[in-house]
Amino acid sequence: MTENEFINILKTGDFKERFDAVSRAETFYLIHALTDKDENVRYKVASRIPSENLTALINDPYKEVRLIVAKRIDAKELPKMLNDKSFWVRHAAAERIDESFLPSLIGDKEPIVRIKVAERINPKYLKDMAKDGEALVRKAVAKRIPEEYLSLMQNDESESVRNIVSERLTYITTK
């Protein structure tokens, strides 16, 4: 299919024709379908288009499109997605973003995002997460927090956190 044929299908085709076209077209044609009215077509575009063309979809109204964007876009563009309304998008951004941006997500409202932050952030920031309101976040923190801050978590209300701290302290004293 030529580029003009592709553009014509986008203009006149029904959903099935447009979806089929974006599924088969040369990837460099897909830029013409970034604003398709159907989210399923845009989702297919987001999964196939070269990553350098994904910035146009960062604020797509459909969260599944934004999620694909967060997983594929150049990591330098991820800071634009840190305030996304979907926690899955923020989580995907936290998985790939440069570590220097992770401190801005320490207070994210969703525990799943904070857990990802605790798993990746520079350990010097973990003391700021030691009193997180969610036990699963504190558990992730306890696994990585520097030795000098383990005492902050020794009396945690969560038994699993206390067990991790105890195991780490035991290991430290026996090595």
C-alpha cells in the first residue's frame, strides 16, 4: 500500500479498514494515524510507530495508549508522564525513567508506584521512605535501605518488615 492509499483509508475507511491499515502499513506512514478518532487504532499505532514519534500520544485520552507510550518512548521523554492520571502509566514511567527523577515520585499516591521507586531509587533516599504508610512499600525499602538506617525500621508495625530488618542486621553482625 502506498502512503496516499494509507491516508485515503484513514480518511474514508470504517474502523476495521483503518485498524487493518495501521496493522499492515509501513511504520513511517503511521504518523498520519496519530489522531485517529478510535482509541484502538491509536493503540495499534502506539505499539508500532517508531519511538521518536510517540510524543504526540503522551496525553492521549485513552490510558492504554499512554501505557504503551510509557513503555516504548525514549526515556528522556518520560518526565512528561510522571503526573499521568493513571497509576499504571506512572508505574511504567518509574520502571524506565532516569534514576535522578525518582525522588519526585516518593510521595506518589499509589503504593505500586512507590514500591517501584523503592526498588530503583538511589539508596540514600530510602530513609525518606522508611515511614511510608503502606507496609509493602516499607518492605521494599527494608530490603535496600543502607545499613546505617536499618534501625529506623526495627520496630515497624509490620512483622514482614521487622523480619527483613532482623535478617539484614543478623547478616551484618555475622559477616
